[in-house]
Amino acid sequence: MVVKQVLQPRALLERLLIWIQQHLSDRQMMLVLSFLVGFLASVAAFVLHWIIGHIQLLLTNGFRMGSPNWLYLIFPIIGTSLTALFVKYVVKDNISHGITRVLYAIATKRSRLRSHNCWTSVIASSITIGFGGSVGAEAPIVLTGSAIGSNLGRLFKRDSKTLMVLVGCGASAGIAAIFKAPIAGLVFTLEILMVDLTMASLLPILISCVTATVFSYIFIGQKPLFDFVLSSAWGVDRIPSSILLGVCCGLLSLYFIRSLGFCERIFSKLADYPLAKLILGGVLLSGLIFFFPSLYGEGYSAVNILLSGHSLADWSQVMNGSVFAGHQNLMLLYVALVVISKTFATSATNGSGGCGGTFAPALFVGGFGGFLFSHFWNMEQFGVYAPENNYTLLGMAGVMTGVMHAPLTGIFLIAELTKGYDLFMPLMIVCISSYLTTNIFETNSIYALRLAREGKLLTHHTDQSALTLMNMNELIEKDYHPISPDLSMGQLVQAISRSNNNFIPVLDEGGKLLGVIDITRIRHIIFRTELYEKFTVKQLMIQPSARLLYNESMREVMKEFDATDAAQLPVVDVNNRLIGYISRTKMLADYRQVIADLSSE
């Protein structure tokens, strides 16, 4: 009876798959799955923010606004410690840097994400952010949505290309759900995740985005995430200030990327000392939040103060609960210090064991930076007034564009978030200026930078994407017959008769590659029996044109074949022990197949 209950769901799934094959086309099934992905992503986003909100309400309800709160020194450490324990003993996998992990899955694993990613990031990031971790919930929800798409596709036995689209559906649905911004979700997938956006993938992604947004309205309500009312209409006289703001946002984005990378490298050196990481990150994070409570959690409430305020008294509320509270004359200093310290707080959160993304921190830094820019611009009286709340909004778009290298995402996300459609022109100016400025110094987004260094990044170039999708392990052939260097020529001829290819490696007793026998080079003497005892393999072998290191990128493999024009090349490990060989013919055949898959609809 127990066996029957265990097998019943599997049998039900098999029947469902048979019914689908009989009644639904692949395209129709794709649309159904995209709807399911959108719905489930919206549920995940709702659960994530519901948990964060209730934890923060429980912990900070009743905090004093006019003086520092000492509990800020404790809560973040507790949050990162609980998250670290959850990841180590429950998840037992790396779930940090959600968007980077989605990119990695697309680039190297044919869009396959583990099933636990459908829920573990939601729990881990809820604990981290609820207790004050200075990170965002967007990257975890993107990883969650992508994992939902990947696992749904695998459950219904979809191919790798369909899985890639479903991963895009999940990522875009996550953004659409958490921000109630369907167009931003679509362009986020276009600019950051997808290789190509064709008509075959456009409709499913749109369905996922719209579905996620609609259900987010149902679950949460129609109130936008940020409170924004346009102060004054934009005019052409503000073009200079918009361009200059974009340049400043670009430089601020560069600071964000470089300082975050610097801190990550420091914490990575402590990888073997988790307690030291926890203490260093926890103390740094708690100290920063104690002095600057605006860094607590995602920080959107602090951004809302700058967006909705109209006077110094309104904006000074951003210092509530800090040592700066009540000192309006120190407001600009406070804002500047918050901008500088945000990246360190974000790095300390993730470095000490917390879980969260850099999406919200980029918006936060941009909002505070835009406010600071407009305030200084107005103080200098350049003649054209720059409304603080407008430029706070523009700064959010500018820094996010520079950090993510995604100008369309910056434009549409901010416009949809705040219903600030009247600012489309300055949004475009600021985002373009920011992107061009950042791109001078850094050609990859913060998410892609790590993968680009490893040569595992998918790009919009079909040729490069095809090489990235190819896997060396799938190309290595191991049907070779190694021989000893001491064999006579007669014994070599017998070995050749047993071989199915022209690759005959010469190995020592430890399996190290000494050379290879090229049959084409000894063809003129191979049938001269009088020479069989006069020559040894050691005298006849040659060095291979090149040696390929195991796990070398396919881009480098292709370069070696182009440079040597070899038919086969051996693959060795770091100790020169032979693993197998790669045939040029097989590699090119696989390459052409991947190109065909990428080009088909």
C-alpha cells in the first residue's frame, strides 16, 4: 500500500505528459508553462516581502527616532549568523549572487538550476534582510523565479533551448512581481540574461511578466513601491544638469562596482575561516547600521523620504534613529557618508554569511547620490533649478544602469515604479550618459564581471555564445590505446592495427604524456619489416602541436586548433597526465549544431 502511494504521483505525471503530447503543441505548452512561472514567481515575491516586513516590524517597532538604538548593533549579526547556519546545514549549497548564478547556469549548465533554488533563497534572504542585512531581495527572487522556470521545464521534459526561455520567464517574472513593472521585467531579461530575444521567446516572457504583475496587484495592492509626485515638468534648460548627473552616476557606479569587488576579494581570502568572516562582516555591518540606520535592510523607506520630501525638515527625517538625528545642518554630510558606506555594508552582509543582491543597493546609492547632486547644484545657483525629488529618481536610474550595464532596464523600471512617465526624456539622457561613462572603465556589469573573468559569460554574439555553451567534457574522447616509449617498431605496428584512430599517445608508467605517434608521418616505413627491430617508439614519436588543459574554455580550445591546424589535440591535467583527446572534426560538428540551435526559432 505504501509503495502504491509513492508511485501514484509519478504515474499521474506520466499520464499528464501523455495527455499533453496528444492535445497540446509545443508552443501551446510553452505558453501554459510561462503562465505558471509568472504565477509562482509572484507568490514567491509576495512571501519574500511578507516575511521581511513582519520580521522588521517585530524587531524595530517602538524604536526611538530622536536618538541611536543600540539593538542595531545586535540584530544584523543575529540575521547573518542564522542565514549562514541555514545555508550550511539545510541548503548545503552556494546560493549567493543570485543573478550571477542564473547567468552561470545559462552559460555552463544548459539552464539547469537545482530544485532547492525554488525556495531556499526566499528563506535565506528574508532572514538576512529582515534582521537588517543591507542587501536587496531582487537577486534572490530572480534566482527563485529562474529556478521555478528551469524545474518546471525539466518536469515536463522540455529541451535545453526551451529551458533557457523558461529561465528568462522566471527571471523577468521575478522582477515584474517585486516591482509591479512588466516592461522592466522584459527588458531586464533582454539586456542581462538572454542570448537572443526572438519572437518565439517574446510572447512567453511577456505572459510571465504580465501574469506576475497582475497577481502582485492582487496580493499586495496597487500602491507603488516608491512615493513620487513630479515637482515640475522637465524642460530643455535642464539638459546640462541631466548630462552631468549621468556622468556623476557613471562614476558612482564605477565606485560601487570596484569597492564591492574589493570587499568581496577580502572576504574570499577568509573562505577557510567562517568564524572570522562572520565576526568581521557582522561587526562592520552592525557598526555602519548603528551610525547610519538608513542602511538597515533594503533602505527603500529612506529613499521614499528623499522622494516625497519638499523641505529640509522633511529630508532630515532620513537621519532618524542615528547619532545625527536633530542636526539638520549635518544632513548633507549624513547623505554623503551613507552613499560611501553602502557598498561596504552590502559586502559585509554577504561576506559574513548573509544572502541578498546588489539590485536594491544600486537603487539606494543612486537615489541618495541624485539627491546630493541636485542639492549641491541648487546651492551653487547655476540658474536652472534641479528639483531634489526628480533628481533622486533620475539618480536611481543612472546608478542602476551603470552598475548593471542595462540602460533600458533603468529607464523603464524607474518609470514604471513611480509612474514618472513624464520624465522619460531626462531618464534616457541620464541613463545613456551613465552607461557611456561606466563603460569607459568597465565593460561588464557587476553580475557578469565574475563570469567574464572565467570565460563563462554568454553574450549577444552568436559565435561567442556557441563556444560558451559548448562543454569540453562532452568533446573529450577516451577510446585511445596508449603505448610505452620502449616498444619496438614491430610492436608499434601491432598497436596501430588495434587502434581505431590516428591518435596513439606515448605515456610513461605514471600516465604522463611523453609524445604521440602520427601514423601519417611513418606511413612510408610502416611496411618495411627489416626496420621493425631497428627503431623504437621513442625515436618515432613527436611532440603534439599543443596540449589542452582540462576544463580550458572552448574559446581557447578553438584558438589552439586554429593556430596549429591539428586533427587531434591531447587533453592533459596540470601534472601532464593524459585525460583524452579532442578531435577537430567532432568539435566543429558540435559547434555547427549549437549555432543551428541558437539560430532556429
